[in-house]
Amino acid sequence: MPRPVPLSEAIAAHVHDGDTVALEGFTHLIPFAAAHEIARQGRRHLTLVRMTPDLVYDQLIGLGVADELVFSYGGNPGVGSLHRLRDAVEKHWPHRLKVHEHSHAGLANAYVAGAARLPFAVLRGYRGTDLEEQRDIISRVTCPFTGEELAAVKAVNPDVAVIHAQLADRDGNVMLWGITGVQREAVLAAERAIVTVEEVVDEFPEHTGAVILPNWVLSAVSVVPGGAWPSYAAGYSVRDNDFYQQWDAVSRDRAAFLRWAQENGLPAARVEGVEAHV
């Protein structure tokens, strides 16, 4: 992997129209800056994958970036619904969104299978839910050793994974710590990987439970201090709870959302003949 590059260059080189894109980060280290750059560059027809869509995918869906969503749980944590996601699913605004829903355990295992380059993963789960009706991604297999029937989930192999981390070193290795979610698995499952970091250091500090991603699994590293805002990066920033609360009002109203997009230089898909308000 070469030296750090500007985020705009990393996105231009590695995220293409029609790609399957996983922007991961669980509770913190959510790559908002990278997501916004994807939108600014006008990417369209993406399949977005994420364990919790959170505000970052609510924004991208409202901007018309995505055609499909693979997810497990969708909501504004501690506040309520993701209204741009709901509007896309229920009223097809700004256009129809196809959804594939997993449990957390199911999607995490799908990433693990993808990282191992296996076609599927098995787990005890989904029993008694209508999620099993999605036969294209969830099925049942019988264990050849015990005869137990288990759930099987299709592997997830994104074209590109995008994450935020605290540190990169001079050799292009990346270190993250705190709540690590499935960032490692998403990177290893993907064909390409982009990481935004808070800073570059000569040597990594010691951190219990930290994850180090070697440079040979990464396509690009970009230095973007605060790149996880309004989520946070442990040791560098705190969560902007006010933004999460304020987002509820912004996302409920189409006109308010479009104003927010314009104010932040984010191009929205043009929708003809659609009322401005939900």
C-alpha cells in the first residue's frame, strides 16, 4: 500500500457505481467522512452492507446513493427510526430500495465466511422468524456429524470495505481499539479496503484488545481527523449526542433533509413529481 492519500482520491480510485460497499464501525469509528465523500462524488446504484445502518446509511439512502441494503437492525440509537430508510422502503423515495435483513449474529457470521473465502456460514439462529423467507441469503443445512439442522447464511464479500480507525503507522499498517465490531472481518472479506485514520504515528502504542490491520490487506489510507463525527473515536473524540437527536427532525421531513444535504454540499438524487414532505 502506498503512502496516505487524500480521501477524495481514495474514493475515486476504489468506489465505483454499482459496487457492494460495507462502511463498518459499531457504535464508534463510523466512517461518516468517507460516506459523505462517496455521496459528493455522485456514486449511484450501490448495495450497502452494514450491521446497523445508523445515521450514516440513512443519509446515503436519502441522497439516492443506494439501490439495495443488507443490514441487521435499523434505527437511530436511543432516538427512534431512520426516516430516510423508512421512506425509501415504504414510499419508494427517492426511489425503491431493496432490503435484505439479517440478525446481528447472522450478518457477523456472513462477514466471517466472506473473510475466510467460504460460500456460507452456519449458526443456530433465525428459527421462528420470517427472515428465513429470504431464501437467497438464508437457508437450512443438516450437520453431517450430528444431524442437527442449522441456519446457513450466504457469505458477504463486498467490493470495497470502508472503516475509520485511530492510527496508521509509516508503513501503512492500521490500528484501532475500543468497540471493534466487524471492521476486521469486513476488510478481510472485501476485494478492496479504504481506511480513514485520526493520525499517522511512528510506532503503535500498546492497547489491550486492539486490532492491527497489515498494509497488505488495505488499498488506501487517508488521514481524516474527526472522520467518525458525529460518532466518535475512542481516545480522540466523544459522540455528538445532540446531532443524533436533531437528526430525527431533519430526517422526518423531505424538504428539511434536502436543505441539510445542500448545506453540506451533498448532491441528492432528482425525484420528479414527488411531494417535498412525507
